[in-house]
Amino acid sequence: MTRHYTNLIRLIVTMMAATISNALAAAATPKNVIVSGAGGQTGQALFRKLLALPEEFEPLGLVRSEESKQKLIDSGVPEKNVCIADVTNAESVKAAVERAGGDKLYAFCICTSAKPAPTGETNPDTGRPVFSFPDGEPEVVDWIGQKNQIDACPPGTHVVLCSTMGGTNPEHPLNNLGKKINADGSVSGGMIVQWKRKTEVYLIEQAPKLKYTIVHPGGLLNEPGGERELLVGVDDNVEGTDSRTVPREDVAQVMLEALRHSEKYAGRSFDLLAKPVGEGSVTKDFASLLDRLEGKNCDYTLGATM
């Protein structure tokens, strides 16, 4: 009996040791994460933050062109971490997901967006510059392209989407960029905020198959992050500051922290602003950042989608 119990105890100890070892190994395995728009400003800020945490994350940055890929490589990014993908092509995005581990993909951070550029013309009615989207209209990039990215995600993936504030206002000035009134009175082009909002609604509809976090930053600043108090709100209402801006670096940090604190950020849609430097206390506790919302999310019955 003594020998039997001794052997049993040894077996139990061995099994427990194996379980602990496997758990530690799993915890030590970096999480596979895709960042689209990694050649852009906000996407690249997030991509580089993830690259700086090799024990936590194994990021794959998606870029549009060989030129963008080479710029990242020339700056020191390992080639294995960069992938050319056309997000408006569903098969191209699926191939990138397979390269990032397929079913082992932990998160997909979407930072792609249509980019307006001045045409050099002036609107005779308003006197303002006329803009177009030379690299793809919002409908193609912010709806079809982002939908392709969402559809390519395996079940369980945490999708973190960088969108924009202004979704409750159908007349938001950003919607007018690139918008054309046709001879028959119909509208074509532009409407970027509403196309983004359409994607957000689609992403939310994928739960619980996919986890989601939707970040609506205010006006994006090309200034250092980690120097300001960050504030969150919903429905284009953020209390505590008159500022309507936030540094891209801080947006990237919030997206990263959404991956670290998935239990707090999954299933959330919120607005993000920053106080001016020197006002308030610099935000460091990202696990509690959303607590002030008391569970509230953005209301998609407000505003409009396409």
C-alpha cells in the first residue's frame, strides 16, 4: 500500500509539473498579431511598439507596396515581420493571415484608412480646397478593405479597429472630402466617417465569433506620446477637456493595451482624447482607463452609416 501511494504521489507530482511547464511555455509564447497600415503613421507607431516587446508579441506589419516594405526594412525592421498585402483583395488578406499563423492569430489591428489629398482646385461655392482620394475611395478602403480584414480573422481573434470620432454627425466635415454631387442629385465619393461607421457595425455583428475593440480618436497629432492625460467617452462626448485632439503615439499605446487587457477592452467602442501637456496627470494605468465609462459603449442608433 505504501509503495502504491508513493507511486501515485509521484505520478500526480509529475502531471502537475508537466501542466505548470506547459502553462509557462504557453505564457512565454509571443502572441501573433497583424497590424495593417503598418507603413502609415498610426499603424507604424503601433507596429513598432509591438516589435519592441518580442517576449509578448510577434507582429506582422501589412503594407501596400514594395516601397513601403523597403522603407521599414531600411529602418531596421526585420523582413520576416513585413508583408505586402492589398486589403481590398480578400485573398491577399487571407494569405497574410496564414503567414501570421492562421488559426493561431491572436489579434488583428486595423489601421488602414483612405487618405484625402488636395487636387489643387478650389470649390467656387465655398472657396475651400477640393480633395480627392487618389489611393482609394473610402467605400473601397474603409468599408470593403476593412471588411476583408475582419472576414479573414479566425474565430477568437481580437480585432482592434482604429476609426475616428464624428460618427454621430452625418454632416461631419470629413464626410465632405472627396464627395461629389452628380447631375441627377445623387452623391458619390467621400463620406469617409459613415463608411467607417458601417464597418464598425459590421464588426460588432461578428461577436461573439470575434472579440472587438473600436477606438475613436479625435484629431490626430504628430507629437510625442506618454506625456498627457488621456480621456475616454462615447458618442462624440468626452468630458474633462476642451481639447479635440490626441497624439498618434497615444492612440497606438491604447490599441496595444487593448491587447494586453483584453478582458477590459473586448466588446468596447469608445472615443479618445488627450488633455494638453501639463494639464492633469499622465495616463499610466491603462487597465482602468475605461472604468469611467461605467460599461457604456458608443450608440450606433445615432448618426448614420452608408
